[in-house]
Amino acid sequence: MSEERINLFNLKSERIRMLHFTWFAFFISFYVWFNMAPLMGQIREAMGLDMQQVKVLMILNVAMTIPSRIAVGMLVDKIGPRVMFSILLFVSGILCIIFSMMDTFERLAMMRFLLAFVGAGFVIGIRMIGEWFPHKQVGLAEGIYGGWGNFGSAGAALTIPTVAVLLTGIGGEDNWRYAIAISGMVAITYSFIYFNVARDTPRGSTYFKPNKTGAMEVTSPGDFVLYLVMNIPLYLALAVLTWKLSPLNLGLLTQFWSNMIYGMLVFIYMFQTYHVYRVNKEVFTTPVPEIHRYQFKQVAMLNLAYFCTFGSELAVVSMLPLFFFDTFQEGGMTQVMAGLVAASFAFVNLIARPFGGFFSDTFGRKKALIILIGGLSLGYFLMSLIDSAWWIPLAVVVTMFCSFFVMAGEGAVFSLVPLIKRRMTGQIAGMTGAYGNVGAVIYLTTLSFVSNETFFLVIGASGLVVMVFIALFLDEPKGQMAEVLPDGTVQMIDVS
């Protein structure tokens, strides 16, 4: 593939068309994932839900995303992003329609838990874009994919209520059901479109698949241990979610079922450990040739970076409207104004994430992450200073300054993901993406115990810790990575 600059309007380029088809698939997946939030007030009234039940639905909307991103990451490496994205959109569309038909809280909760599967769509496009763009452009391309696709959540907030209003004459009080069902139909329709227009690789290129399935391959005994350690927080986050649903908090689960889930998480971790050993046991007896090695610490550093970037984004977006309303209510700020001001945090994504990828392409992967996460920490430290004495426009500027570094950091993280080991890009993206959700769970749990000021300080401090880890342990990709062709020959791929 040639190294021409990315021209998003050059639709004659198959590469550019594939970028547009794929970011729009991601857009639809996020549109479906967040289609409940804009209608939550109407759903609460129509279904007679209390605030505790509303909180449960919000928690369930992210719970499945952590394991599903891991599973989808493995599947996309095995069967390819074209088929995987089509399956995800089709299945999610069906679940979305079923959710719109549920008539009790318990059924709503079950379907929302299953529908969180759609949040794994992000992982699929990372592999697709990594296949289509050369290493010197992949950061910007992944940033455009992530930033524009992630706008699906804002798209849902802006359009879903309007669709519901327009359908009032047809559905009456059930207009929210029709609006949600239509978003599911859109996902089903686009699943067929994507299946017919997408291809996994450019013509003449090879789609590299993992040598083994069931767990990520590592190339040294030390990496084997680090892999097991990095899996633990994924299960701890699910345990925290279970604790939130237990009798000690929201009370949706009985203590018996809470204990059952805790035990199941321990069992699944041990079962996964067995598969990690089964896939990688040869590293203890037969050294992996140097040409085929990669360092798992690269994956671990990206996990931590996404923990504090995307994890903090999800957490802050959840609390920011109420934070602004409570802080500036005496100054005349209404809930609608607070929502619009808080939306400034998410709108930056359209520009910031592609910029983070471009910055990484241009100035180096490691340097970009250090600078952007350093800016993230500074931004959150500044946000911790916001109080009622501040001039509101200045508070908005500080918020947008912070969000720019947060989302640019996300773009820089995924500019590096496809450059570690091509055939495992989906698995690496899945684990890194899951860490974003882990971060959101940990930060939101922290918020339930501390003040808003301390909450921002905790995120800023964690960013500084991650920045130090990246400075010490992340290596700049250099040279080439080796991948094995189906006929057994080795192909070298540039990564520097």
C-alpha cells in the first residue's frame, strides 16, 4: 500500500471507503449501546421504576462489556472483522428489539445485561483498520475510527428522544419502545450492508490468524506470569459490580446469588489460567525464536493507559452533569444547561482522538503517550479546583482542556495496538478495551466514597502513576514484526 496522506473525501480509495464503512459500524454499535439513557426518564415513568432499579439498569448496561470485549477480541482474530462485526450488529439488533418489548423490570434488566455485548464492537474495527492502513498512518486512521464511531453515544442522546416524540402518534405512551426498536432495526440492516461491502484485508494481503485459540499467546515465562497478573483486575471489576448489586448496596441480588457469582468468577479465572497454560506451556521448555517474540509488557502498559483515559472518560461523563448543576446552581445554572456544558467533554472526541493518533504517528508512540497522559493528569488536577466561585465559561474551558488530553490519549493508545503482534491485534484490543471499562468501574466506585474534588484528584494521581510506568517500561516500536504465512514462510511487517 502506498504512503499517501489520508484524504477522507477520496472515496475512490478502497482503504478510505473501508474506514468510513467501519467507523459507521462502530457508530451504530454505540448508538444501540446508549439508546436507553436518553429515554430513561420516560422508561422509568412508563415501567414504574424506582431510582434503585434505574441504577441497576445503568450498571447492567456496562457489566457484560468487560468479558465480551475479551471474547470478541479472540473471535475477530479467528474469523475476521467483516464477519464478526456483521454478527455483532445483527445479534445486538435482535436483542435491542426484544428489550423494547419487555414488560417487567426483571426482563428489562436481563435484556440490558445481554445487550451490553454490543459495547464490544469497538474491538473489531481496531483489527480492521490495522489491516488496511500502513504503520505510519494507522494512528490517525484508528483515531478517526474511534473518535467518530464513539460519537454514536452522543448521536443517540441527540436523536433518540426526537424519534420517540415523532412516534407519539403511533405508539402513544409506548413511543420509547418504537424508538429503541428502530435503532435495533438499523443495526440489523447495516449488518447485511457491512457483510457485503467490507473485506478483511486489501487485495493480495494475508489475514494472519493466531496459531492457537483459547488464550493470548506469550513468548516467555515472565510474560506468562505477567499475563495472569493482568487478568486479575478484569475479574475484580466484575466482583465490584456484583457487590454493587448485592444486599449490601442496591439489593437486586440475594447474598446467596452474590456468593455464587463470586465463586463463579474465581472458577472462571482458574479455568482461564488453565487455558493460558495449555496455549503457552511450550515457553517453559522450548525458547521462542527471537524473530517471533514480542513483549507482553507492551500490552500491560496499554491496558493501564486505557484504564486512566477511557476509564476516566466513562466515569466523568456519568457524573459531570450533576457536578456542574450542584456547583453552579446558585449561579442560575439549570439541569438543561448543566447537561449541555457537560456535553462539551464528549464532543471533543471528534477532534481529539484523531489528533492523538496523528500525534503518535508523527512524534513517536511512547513520547505521545507520556505527553498526553501528563496533560490528562494536569487537566484533572485543574478540574478538582472548580467550585461555585469560578466563572462558568472558565470552568467549561478547563473541562474541554482536560477532555482533549483524555481522548487524545485514547487515540495514542490504539495507534500502538496494531503494532505489537498483527495476528493478535483483536485480542490485544479486546483486553485493552476491557481495561477501559475496568477503570470506569473503579473510578465510579471511588466516587461513591469521596467528594468530587477528591475524585478528580484520584484520577489525576493515577494518571501520573501510569505516566511513570510508561516512561519506564514501554518500548518504542522499532524495526519489523514477523508473521507466519499459511504456507509456513515468514513475512516481515514494518512497525517503526
